[in-house]
Amino acid sequence: MTDRNKERFVLSRRAFTRSAFMAGTALAMPAIIGRSAFAQGGAGLEAYTSANVDWKRHAGTKIMVGGATHPWSNAVTPFIPQFTELTGIEVETDFRSETEFLTALPIKLASGSPTPDVFMYLAYGQGITAGWLEPLNAYYENKDLVDPAWYDEADILKSAREYPLWQNGERYAFAITAEAQTLYVNRGYLKEKGLDTPKTFDELLAAARALKSNDVAGIAMRAKAAGNATFPLTGFIYSYGGELVRDGRVAYDSPEAIAAVEMFTTLLREAGPIGVSNYDWYEALNDFMQGASAITSDTSNFATDISNPQKSKVAADAGFALFPTTGSRPAIPNMSCWQAAVNSKSNNKEAAFLFLLWATSKATSLQTSARGLATTRVSAWESEGFRSAFGQEAAQAALANLHNADAELAKRARFHPQSPQILNELAVGVSLALSGSETAEKAMKDAAAKANAQLRK
Amino acid sequence: MGKRPAGGSGRKASWRRERGHFILLMLTPAIVLLTGLILVPFVVGFGLSFTDYILSLPPARFAGFDNYMTLLSTPEFWGSLRVTLIFTVCSVVLQTAIGLGLAILLHEETRGVPILRAIYLLPMAVTPIAAVFTFRMMFNPSLGVFNHILMGMGLPPQDWLGTGNMALLSLILVDTWQHAPFILLIIAGGLASLPGDPFEAAKIDGATPWQTFRLVTLPLLKPFLAIALLFRSIDAFKTFDIIYVLTSGGPGTSTTTLNMYAYKQAIEFVSLGYGSSVAIVMLIIITIVTQLFLRRSRLLTVAES
């Protein structure tokens, strides 16, 4: 909120004196914080100035970065003074809780607001059809802004590189994180029952059934009747050969998708905790960390908390594994990237682009990944700093799952202009199937029909 | 002398003008706020409800009564209306019973009463969203305190938010916990302001406590009850925070109230046109029900006897 108040700052004499003092402090800050940040991350300004980029071309401008309170914003914020020192561009940040941010952003953008200049973004398709996101190809081709050899796009994970690529070949955002669905198992519990880490869905079901007791759930995953809770289920649907969206229409009523929903709901009904139909990621993660569930499957970002002995009782026992297969098809875990885009109404588009270029560069990724952030850079994933912050085994599993994921499939669903409706109907359908009030087949057929009826032709 | 009356009326006129200016000045902030926060959004929402505006698929096109026709023909709308009515009626009845009961019990001034009254009013002092998040943790089937207590007593753990009926019941309980003190507060105020004579007369006539309550206290309390019921019903009809945090309208759509439905359409799906039409229909329902309640019930008049 303090950031917001600054916008309405009225300049009186006292205010002027105060802002002069603050400006003085702000000018001194990069030298102080910047140096300590470099010391931690091991990268100095030379890592950037060696690039053939005119970093100072927008010195003196000020940009606002909007986003969610998230590992990305937490990891990048300490290094922002370094960006200011490099470019002379001042950065104001406005990070709020994820729900609050994602709810307020479309309304702000639709009203034509020029701020935030840069913002974290998920509903990519919506943003493009609405014209909120600045097309970035022209910026990438500008030799004063980008030095391709220095930026080294080949170093970006393939799925993350393909993620922002729109059908027309245009790019409207930078992928800033890479997450893939990972299987988490409690090795201690598996060992007690003499079980191995499951590799197929049938083994997963057998293991979950065997591990279920009065005190411990065999498996817990998010399954709440809300669109964003469909993340784990989606990997099941892809791996069974199903899709969420085909040719712009909802397709989760296919036999493959129904078989996946059948497996997903059977797992949770027979081996899940009571109340699982109301589980969000928060409950799934907490249950696993407290040892109240033996298995879970969700985003690779869970690893940071699960491996942290201060938060997790099972840090020593936790195993990180590949997403299971049907046995006859390859596993296709769900994946996702947070992206960051430039506001098409911004008055400082090039400065905003420079910020994203800096934030996704090799050198910055190396620094942020040492704080446990799952960046989009191969070099950062392989770095010693990241491996020790994220956990060696977790990093390996996440990277392998990212490699198996299919960015195209994920994009088709999530980038549909009416993706929230599509995912909401899926969530409601699964919720009905899970409660047993409807069969998976009927629930999915009804859900797809309802979703398709809402799509604008 | 001749000028005097003229001067007097001149002063009077200028005094009247000044008074007019003063009233206008005093009313301006309220009028500006009402216009900015209520009138303008209402007019914009009303206008939007006749378009097919989806934020992510501009531009908005005029759609006549399409949204309203779709709305009235979708089972989701009728389902949400049903859930809303069940939630409103059950929670308001429960809260009124508890609020009234506690108010009557606390009316007898004994030593413990001031402390008890403060304790009972506490739920109103807690930030609603913080309280609801705490309930979310307490309802958690595997780690929550409710099931821990049940199991401690040898009872089976409950799936508080996991099945349709149970989730609705849990929401009603949380709403009651939070808002029964509101009813208690209004009724306690009412009780304190009641005249003493009818009670003395009842005592002299040898009425039992139950007779006194039914035939004297309750009729006299009617206007206070009416205000409490009206406020709570309107508020319960548009409850959002509890449902959003605890169930998001699930499992399935079993706790999707009209307000949740409007929120999902307008904010989650950024379908402003359709979402606005749901909100307008809600407004119409609340207005009609309120008017009926006020006119038919005659609760706002004090009983004669």
C-alpha cells in the first residue's frame, strides 16, 4: 500500500525535503545493497556490461513492476538495485497476494492504465486477445536492446522457450519460472510397507491403497472445485492421452480423459484423506510436510518447502520422482511457467523490456536460482547454488519432468481466451465424480458440454 | 423605522441563504461519495448487463436482454438461488434464536454479565477474513482441531467441507458464530430501552416467566427484531468471504450462492456483461423481499397491548 500512496504524493516543502533525503538514500542504496548482492550471487556488473546492449538509453526513467508475492518476486527484489545501477532506471514494485493481484490486474489493464509497466502474468491468451500485452519480437530484433550472443536463448529450457510463442510467431511475454508436475513420496512410509517408488499409475494406486491408514492418507492432491485446483489432474489427463482443449473446443470428455479422471478420483476416494474434495495446494502441501499423507503430486516448486526441515517434518524422508505413466504411453506431466509481460499502454516500454531482459539473463538467473528460484535457464538449473538451495534430487526430478512435459498441450488449455471457464467446469465435474454422486463419464460429458456452451464462437 | 422590517427580512433572507449553503456544504461529501461509490457503479453495471462484454474478448456488443434470458434458463442460476435461500434462512433463524436467547439471559444484571457480554461480542471484533482462515485450518479433516476433539471423544472424524450438505452446514455455523453477536447487540439494546410497567403488571398478575416472555417481552421487542432480521437477511443473502475462503462454492456447486456465481462470472471469467446481470437480479430480489417484509410483516409497529 505504501507504493500506491506514493502516486498521490503532493509536493509541499516538507515533502520535498523528505523526498530529497529519500532520493539521496536511494542513490546510495545500490552501492550498498548491490555490492552485497553481487557478493552472494557471484556476478558483478561486468556480467552485463560485457553485452553489446545500450543499457543506459533510458537512464532517469522510472518503471513500475506489478506482481504476486511469489518465489520469483522474492528472489528478484533484492537484486533490483543492481538493475538500477546498470541502467539508471528506477524501479518501483507493487507485489500483492496472488489472488488479489490476479483479480485486480485484468480490471486495471482493461481500464487502459499505463502502469504497471511490467507485470507477472498467467492468463496469456486472455491478455493477447484483449490487447493488453506488448508484442515483443520487434524489441528482440533491436540490436541496441538485445545482444543475442550474450543473452543466449539456447540456454533457456525448451519448454520455457516455447511457452510464450503465440500461434502467429509473436512473443508477448518472457517466461520467468519453470514448473513441472512432480511426484513426491515419503520414503519412510514406503519402506515400512516394503514398497518402491511407483512408476505407473496402477503401481501408484496399489501403493496409495497399501499406505492408507487411519492416521495417514495414502495420497493427497488438490481437487477443490476451483479452476486453479486442476493442475495435478491435468497431468493425469495428458499422460492418458487426453487433452483439455482441441481446436479451440473443450475435449475433456474423450475416453482417454475420462479414464484419467477415473484413476484420479479412485486414488483420492480410496486412499485420500477425508475432505480431499476441498483440498487446494495449501492443504496438499501441508499434509505431505506434516507426514499426514504418504504421496502427493503437484508443482516442482513444492520441493523448496518440502526439503526445508524448519517447515517440513519429512524433509529427510521425502523422495522426488518422475511423474508416473500408464505403462504403454510416455508420461506427460503438467507444466507451467509464470510469465512477465510489458504493458501495451506503458509509457516506458523499452525500459520495461530492458528490465525483463536483465531479469531473465544468465547472470541474474544464476543469482536468483541460488536463492532456490526455479528459473528458466539450463545454466542456472545446473549451478551448484541452485542444487543446494532446491535439493539435488528435487532438481533432477523437476528437470526430467520438465523435459517430459508438453508445452503445446499446456498452452492450448491455459492460453484459451476463456480458459477460466474451461478449467472451472472441469474442476466442478471432477468434484462431482470424486464425491461419487456422478460417474466420471457423466460428470466429464456434462462438464464439457457446459463449458463448450459458454465459449464464444 | 420604515427600513427596519426590510432590513430584518433581508437578514432573514441572507440567513436562509447561508443556511442553505451550509446544508449543501455539509451534504456534499455524502452526495459525492454516494454518487461515486454507489450510483455510478450501479449505472455502469446496469448498462453492462445489456452487453456481452468479456474483458479478454473486446469489444462489448449490445445484447439486449440476452444475458437475462440465459440467466433465467440456466440450472446454475436456479441452483445458486436455492443455495442462497437455504443459507440465508437457516443462518438468520439460527442466529436470531441464539442472539435473542443470549440477550435475554444477559439482561439479568449479575456480576458475571458484563464480562460475558464482552466475550460474546468478541466474534464481531475479529477481522472476518482472519477468522475465516482460522476456521479453514480448524475444519481441516486431518490436521484440524475439530476432528482432533471429536476423535478425542471417541467419535468418528467429520468431513466438514467435503460433502455438499456438510459444507453448507459448516458455512452456516461459521456465519452464525460471526453474526449472532450482532443480533445479541441489537436485542440487548432493545431490552434496555423497554418500559418497566408492563413487566411489573405481568408480575402482579402472576404471569410465569415464559408467559411474560411470550406475551410481553417478545411483542415489545418486535421492532428491534425486525431491524436485526432485516439487516442480517440482506447481509447473509450477499455473504461472500466465508464461502470464498472455505469452499469456493464447492464441492461441485453445492455451496455456490448467487454472489459466488456473480463473482465467478464477472471477476474470474472476466465476463462483465453476464456477471452484471446476475448482480442486478440479486439487487431486484433483495429490494422486493425487503419491501414485502417491511410492508406485510408490520414488524415496524409496536404492539398495542
